[in-house]
Amino acid sequence: MSAPAILVDDVTVHYGEVLALNGASLTLERGRVCGLVGMNGSGKSTLFKTIMGMVRPDRGSVLINGQSPARVRKTGTVGYVPQSEDVDWGFPLSVRDVVMTGRYGKMGLTRRPRAEDHRAVDHALERVELTEYADRQIGQLSGGQKKRTFVARGIAQGATTLLLDEPFAGVDKRSEATITRLLRELADEGATVLVSTHDLHALPSLADEAILLMRRVLMHGPPEEVLRPENLAMAFGLDVLDRSETK
């Protein structure tokens, strides 16, 4: 029996005195899109960074396809789309340059792109509908185009596990639809996708399953079950829930 795509076991993370994750555990299988739901400060970004190996937990462990995050990052089989505020949009890189960074692990020490690297980048840009913007500086793109660029990077590197932290925040409807379609296609091709989102109405059409997070996993199951009002109230509070239903 093969190892799960993502296995998070009893992970606790502190930032100084602040408790960010408290005994969080989850298991994700291949070929699935999983939506991560929780209010700001619930630990979603910390969970992503811990899975990626960017944050070391105080307790617990993380495995991706049965291997450590550090090992998997070297193989290039895990891709990460960060929140916009985590990226220096002023850095002088073109869209093509950013997508090409996904190929670095396959280039060797010289990092000199070969024909196959250029083909992979061109294919990825075509899939996210950004071919015409390939030579534009990354900071000159719209919010949705920026997110699509990082999805293209994951595609170019051949990632079989994709983590997307708020990919729909500040994006236009076209980009939202494009990203949703791409994630569904990638899952159908066997990739595992973990995506955090505040768009609860769109979650059932995006995800096969959902996780409700408040520093620990409160619930993990079908979106329609996780999104029941009494379950959302555990993470968001009745007051927040009532206000959202009146809009």
C-alpha cells in the first residue's frame, strides 16, 4: 500500500509565545482537491509552511509521499503558491523567469535551461493562459495573473503535490475560473491539491473534500458536510456566521 500524498501527524507550532498550530493531524490521498477553511489566524499559512518544511514544528511530523519535506523539495515534486504578501513583486524577473525557477532542480549546478526546460515552461504558460505575458515583469501583472504564474511554476516543475495559500484572494473572475479548472484537471491527472480559501460558496465545485481548521483540524470530510452552519460555527463563531448569511 502506497504512502499518503500528505501526512501531518500531531503537529504543534509556536511563534514565540503564540500558539499557531496545536496537535494538527490530517491525511490526504492522491488525485484529490482539498479545501482548507478557517478564519484569519487559524493557522492555515503556518500549516502550509510546515508541510513545505519552511517551518519546523515543535512537536509532530510531516511526510509527503512518505518522505520528508526537505527531501521532496529537492525532487521538485511539491509546488507552493504563496500569499501575495510573501512575494517581492518588484524583483526584476519576467513571468517566464518565475516559471523557469520551477525547473531549477532539474538543471544541475549551472542552472542553464535546456530545450526540454523551455518546452516545459512554454507548456505551463499555455495551460494557465499567460503565453502572451511571458516577457512581462511579474509585478506588472494583475492579481489573478500573478497567481496563475505560480501555478504555472508548479506545472513546469512537474509537481505532483500542490499547496495554494489563498489563490483566489484579489483575483478577477476569469483567473478564478482558470485556476479552478486547472486544479481540477491536475487532480484528474493524479496530483494532490491543498488549497486555502475564504470563498465558501465556490468550495463544493472546487474541492472533493474540505478541512476546517482552528489551530487543529476540527473536521475533515465532504465539503457539503464541513460547510454545514453548525460546523462552521465551531471555527468562525456564530456572530461571524450570522453576518455572512445576511449579506
